[in-house]
Amino acid sequence: MRLNAKSVSDMYVYIEALHCGSITRFMSHSCDPNVKFVEMQNGKDVKVLARMTKTVKPGKQLTVNYGDEIWFKCACDSCWVDPGDEEE
């Protein structure tokens, strides 16, 4: 996730789930997510929050789009292209 808050350098935000974070660190990827990460800046501090973008019934999984800017390549049916199916 790219840091959108004002910065003197081109920075990325990482959530290090091993050492910190909340239950949100367990959210799975979806190309049709019901949550998105947003930033809240208070002075020099920047918090990354999870904001629901759709109504979610109790017991339903919360999902977020990981994006593909750095390390993630989605392999769901709607994103996956079989190399044999590509047009030349």
C-alpha cells in the first residue's frame, strides 16, 4: 500500500503482522472487496484503518484488495489469464 500522506520521500506502508497489528492483519484478498484500507493522519502520525465499503452480514468474511503495486499477483478466475489463451 502506498503512503498517501504528505511525505518528503516516496514511501510505502507495510503492516508487519508478526510484531504488530490487529485482527485486520488476517483479511484475505478479493478482487471485489468489502473493505478498503484508508489513512488517517494526526500530526506526524499516520494510522492505517480498515473501512467497510459494502454492507457485510455477521459471519461473512472481510476482504480487501491487496493490489499489485509491489508483490501480489491475483490468480482468481476473473484475473487469471492462461498463457495459451492470450492473443498474439
